[in-house]
Amino acid sequence: MTYDQIFLFSLLGVVFIFLLWGRVRYDLVAFAALIIAVIGGVVPAEYAFAGFGHEAVIIIALVLIVSRAMVNAGAVELVARLVLSTDRSLPTHIGIMSVVGAALSAIINNVAALVMLMSLDLEAAKKAKRAVSASLMPLSFATILGGMITLIGTPPNIVVAQFRERALGEPYSMFDFSPVGLVCALAGITFVTTIGWRLIPKPDAAATIGESGEPALFVVEARVKEDSEAIGKPLGALYPLADKHDVSVLGLVRRGKRLPGFAAGEEVRKSDLIVIEGDPQSVEAFIGAAKLRTPGSGKSESLTGKSLKLVEAIVPDNARMVGRTALDLRLLYRRGVALLGVSRQGRRFRERVRNLPIKPGDMVLLLGPESRVADAAEWLGVLPLAEKSHNVIQRGKAFLTIGVFAAAVAAAVIGLVPLSIALAATVIIYTLFNVIGAREVYEAVEWPVIVLLGSLIPLGLALEESGGTRLIAEGLVAQAGTLPPWAILAILMVVTMTLSDFLNNVATSLIAAPVGLSVARALDVSPDPFLMGVAVAASCAFLTPIGHKNNTIIMGPGGYRFGDYWRMGLPLEIIIIVVGVPAILFFWPL
């Protein structure tokens, strides 16, 4: 072994140990390893940061931004609302959620798909008075499986495509992953829907939705829009929709005055204000479903067309708001922020929200662009709750968002522009139309993943150029003895899956992709089956909560323990190997 090989193997071994240990941030570990490699002379200084300009890094960052915009515009919610219902049996609910999650994950980042659908799953569990543990893990696994279907669905696909371009001169196209990805996703979803969810341990009582931690309920006023279906109907006709979204309709405001009682029989008119009570996310969803609009969001008002947030804040004794109303403060005019609702220790009130004198201890719900909400909160003297910030969905832009994205994908598929350019143009259009704010563009990117990827790419290239990956491949082939190529492919996939269960899937694909190429060369066969095997296996992290971010996200809400994942994850990984190897060899022959 040469000096470069010994140095790189030792360095990557230390990186592997630190990543498994998990006490030091993985992006810091990777970046430190890059600097050490430069100092050690195995990575040229002029190429030290070339990984950050790599097309794979750019595409992953852009996909994350596009995913945030899809959620902001309600494109994900639109699809989910059309197919989901809280009245279905648990197996049917799991099956539909899994299919929807997989489909969304094929076109947007699978983390974004999970986060959006998880809120719907939690709501369904709350209404059905059942624990979410039976449905959240299948949903997480399904969104991971769905990411394998297209190039942009998951980072390992993007990394593998870039390695193929370097080796063979051309990358995989958008849907080259689809045949194998669909076979694996369908097999996996069938398993988690029919058998897998039954293998999950029953949760502790604390993991059942609705038993503790109830959110604050705010009284909110929302104006009836011109196209609202409620116009001409009694207010009570909105009760079923309100019940579906877990809010209460408290009354009606007309010409500045609250009508007596609950006004259930009163006919709703254009520009009436409907008084609602509920938690912020439920209220926001109901406003969208009932075609209402919030204060400040009219055609001529200051909040139109902006990327908005709902922020909950506590009113302390010395706040500027105490004893004053939103009308007195001229909050919308002065600060560009609207007072959407007030929560007063669960007590209801009949005053108009904008005319209600605020008391110490009240919680207020502020609506506006994130930067303005922060400035307004400081000016008002209220204390925002960081964990109680919610994006406001701009449902009127859903079809625009979907159309622009579809056009970008089509342009990339037919070869008009590279995928990275198509996605970049999509982000620019989204920003121009305020689907996503300039600040959100940067917030949407998972910078630790970008640093990890940008740092490990030069190390992976150095290992390949030093002959290190060839050594690993030759060792794997030698250990496999006289096994046929398909068996060696299966072994490579098992090793890659095992790594992915404990490492970030980007790191796993960066390590395994060059090894797959070298194995193919050693066997003198096509590299495509081995690259596809790496892409599939690197995405399948089902044994632990740390292998994939989706599994980590559901751990708390689902009440899962570390050892719960393998019960459904181990048979699922076996199924992927059993189904995936023949599918790969059928669509990508040796």
C-alpha cells in the first residue's frame, strides 16, 4: 500500500468511528477530515473546496428549496387532502398514507414529504383516538422508499449519477432510477401496509395522541372571500368542516359588530368575519379549506403575496401591548404585522379581536413575514415561542408551483437544460412570485448535509485516484471467491445497507459508489447494476433511528425506542435485497 492509501484509509476509519460515536457533529467531522487530508498532502490544496461546487451538492440544495416552496404553496396539502380521510380503518389509512408519501417523495425531498404528511397522520390519530406508533413508522419507511424512484428523490441517487458521469461520461437521467425504484417501493409498501405495522411494539400510554400537551386555543377572525362556498348558507353549515379541522365556529361579525349568540342560523355574506377558535395550525388549515382570508391579506393590503409565518407569543407584565388593542397600536400599518388571534387561559370573549385590550399572561398569534414578526414582537414587548412558529400556506399558488416544477423537470428530461439549471430557474421563479421568501431560500437548505457532502467528495475522489477503492473492490471480489456477479452485487448491497443504518446516506453513497465501480471493473461487467445497487441500498436505512433523518423525526411523536425500528426494518431490508437484485439485473443487465 502507498502512503496516500494508508493515510486515506486511516483517516476515513477515524471519520467512520466519529460518525458512529455521534458526539461530534457529522459536518464538523467531515470538514476537519478534509483539512487534515490537505495538510497530509493527499488532497491538493487547489481542489480542497471543489466539492462545494460539485453539481451533486448544487442539486441537493436546490431540491431542498423547491421542497420548501411546494409545502409553502400547499401543493403537498392539496394532494393529501384529495386522498386522505380520518374515517378509514387503520390498515387502509396506512396503505394510502404510504402510497401518497412515496409518490410525494419521488418529486420532492422525502424529509419535506414526511413532515407535511406527519401532521395529517397525527391529526387522524387524534380524531380516531389511537396511538400514532402503528402508522408513523410505515409512513417514514414509505417516504424513504419513494425517494428511490427518481433522480431527485434522494441524495444517494444524485451522488451515484455524478459518479457514473465521471466514469462513463454521462449521468443517469431523471427516470433511470424509476424501474428498479418502483419495484422496490411497491414491494416495501406492500409489506409495511399488510404485515410490517403489526410488528411494531405497542406504545406506552404517553405516546397516544391527545392525552397531554394540548396546544393553546386562539380566538381568530377570518373574512369571507368572494369565492367562498359558505356565502348564502347558514353559518352552521360550516360546522362539519370545522369539526374536520378540529376548530370551533363561535360566531359572525357583520359591519363591525358581533352578532348575538353563535349565529348558527345566520346566512353568511361576502365580507363577513367568521369567529373561530382552535390551535394555530388547525385554524390556518380551516381558513384555507373554507376559502377565508386573514387580516391584511386582501388584494390591496400589505401582507398579500408574501411568505408568511404564524408566531405565538406570550404577553409579559411590562409589554407595550398591555391595556391596548391592535387597533390602538395600528399594528398592521406601523409594523406590517397582523394580530390574528388571542388566547386567554382558555376563556372565550365576545369583543372583536382587534378591539380586545390585551392583558398580561395572554398569548397572541401574530401573522406576517418572519423578519417583520420578529421586529414587531420586540417593539410590542412580547416573548415569541421559538417552537410555536408555523408557516402560512399560500394555497392560491399551488397550481403555479406545480406547473413551474413540472415544466422544469420536463426541460431536464428532454435535454433542453441540465437538471441543476432547471431547478435553479424554478427557485428564481418561486422567489419572484413570493412562493418562498429570500430568507427562506437559505433556511430551507440543510447546511450540515451540504458541508458533509462538499467535504467528503474530495476525499472520495482522492481515495479513488490513489487506488484505494480498487483495493477494496479486489478484496471484496477475492473474499467472494468463485461467487457469480449477482451474489457479489447482493453482498455489496448488504454492506452498503449496514453502513447506511449507522451513517448518513450521503456519506454511505460517497463511500460505496466508487467501490461499486471498481468491483464492476474487476469483474469486467457493466457498472450500472452495481451503481444502482449502491443507490438502492444507501437509501434503505430501516434498522435504526439514526440512519435516516425521517426515522429520527418520528421517534419522539411515535414514542419509539431505539430497538423498535429493526422489528419492521430488518424484514424490510431483506425484502429489498430479495426483490432488488433481480430487478436491477433485469433492467440493468451485466
